[in-house]
Amino acid sequence: MKHYLTTKIGALVLFALAAALPVSHVNGQSYPEKKLGWSLSAQTYTFKEFTFFEAVDKAKSAGLQSVEAYNGQELGGGMAGKFDYKMDATTQKAILKELRKKGVKLVAFGVVNGNTEAEWKQLFAFADAMGIQTINSEPKEEFLPLVGQLASQYKIKVGIHNHPNPTPYWNPAIVLAAVAKANSDYVGACADIGHWVRSGLDPVACLKQLEGHVKSVHFKDLEAKSPETHDVHWGTGVSNVAGVIAELKRQGFKGNISAEYEYNWENNTEDVAQSVKNFRQILTAGSL
């Protein structure tokens, strides 16, 4: 009951703040994040119970114009097979054609890895062909120099992603060491703020530690500072969403921010829509 009241009060504060703003700053600006060079997308893993094209439709209905795909999701939409960087060129073209029809852009791909040099090369060639701007990954240490070389060659950003402790990249210091080993301006961090909270870390402090190296973001707000917690509407939990947004702005971050809502799996489209609305209200309020 206490959390419920806290959540409701937090949401009411956000909406009251937005309502107090001039209309031109809220209703008149549908995508305020674009002014900062941010794309706000849905990681299709949010809708993993559905096909890729169902996920695209859900993202669009939640107020988003772009997606980050993950490897292994059934395609759907009358197409056989799964979203896979090893798919043939005909399938790649068919996916891009359908995305154009829907008015949704594929901007990122992850979390995905290659297991051999050949697979890494195939992954980057696939991303290049699909117009993907960012690959989010957790490469084995031995492949970091190769990843850096390929990122520079293709001019595709690579975000090294953090899952919670004790996974390989859970701490920003580990990510920075990996970035140094990759030795490419295109390789940096995919900052998963929710997983930092699960690891007992402060997401704003982590972003400051990674300043100049944040290439992409997986955005979450969580109910509690605990490994055993779940997603809540952005701005109503413990992830300090307003502080994270302010820090990204301060750093001059430019890139993709993916909504990754890992809760209420079969019915979370409205959760994403509300989170996106909250994000834009907080962003707009902070810009005044």
C-alpha cells in the first residue's frame, strides 16, 4: 500500500507539473527528445511474448517511432523465421520495406554477440545493410580489439551493455577498461540504468563515471533498490529518472534510448506509453 501511494503521488506530481507548463512545451512538441539528438525507441524484448512486427506495432501505439531489435524474435507479419543477423538479404529487404510502411525506423540491435571472428564480421555487415546505427553487446574480452576495428570501419556505434552483478560488465569501471581495449571512438557504454540499480549502484553516478563514453541507453525505472524487483512507470520508482535525464543532457549525450519494460509481459503496452509520456514531460519541464 505504501508503494502504491508513493507511485500515485509521484505520477500526480509529474502530471501537475506538465499541466502547469505552456501548451507549446507539452502538447505542441510531440518528440522533444529529438531536439537533443536523442531517439526514444522500444527494445522489442519488451514485447518478447509477441512477434517482431507485433512489437513494432505496440511500440508505435506507445508513441514511439523507432525500435531496437533483439536476436531471435519471431518475425511475424507473414514472414517466416526469426530476426537474426544471419538472415538472407531477401528477408532483410522485406523487413525494411515493411518498417517503412509502418513509419518505424530500426535504429539499434542488441544485446547481441559474435562467437567467432567470422560472426562478428557478419554481424557488422548485417547492421550496415539494415541501417542500424548502434549495436549493443557484451563481447568476450578476446574480441574487443576486433569489435573496435569493425566499429571504426563501418562507423557503427557499439554500446557495451551491463547486466546485473556478477555478469562481466556490471560495473562502469569494467566497461571503461573494455572501451580502452577496443580502442575506437565508436565503442562505449550501453547504459542500462535499471540493471545498475539492481546491482546496488547509483545510475547518475555511473553515468558521470562514463562521461564521454555513453553510446546508448536501456531505460528502466524500478520499484525498489533490490535485485528482486520489477519495472514501474518511469518517474514513479527508485531509478532517479529526472536525475538521469538531466545528466544525459549535461553530458551532451546523442544517441538512442530504448524503453525496456520487463514486467506485465503480456499487457505492458500501456505501461510503455505512460512511461514515454512521463519521460517527455520530465524532459520538457527540465528544459525550461
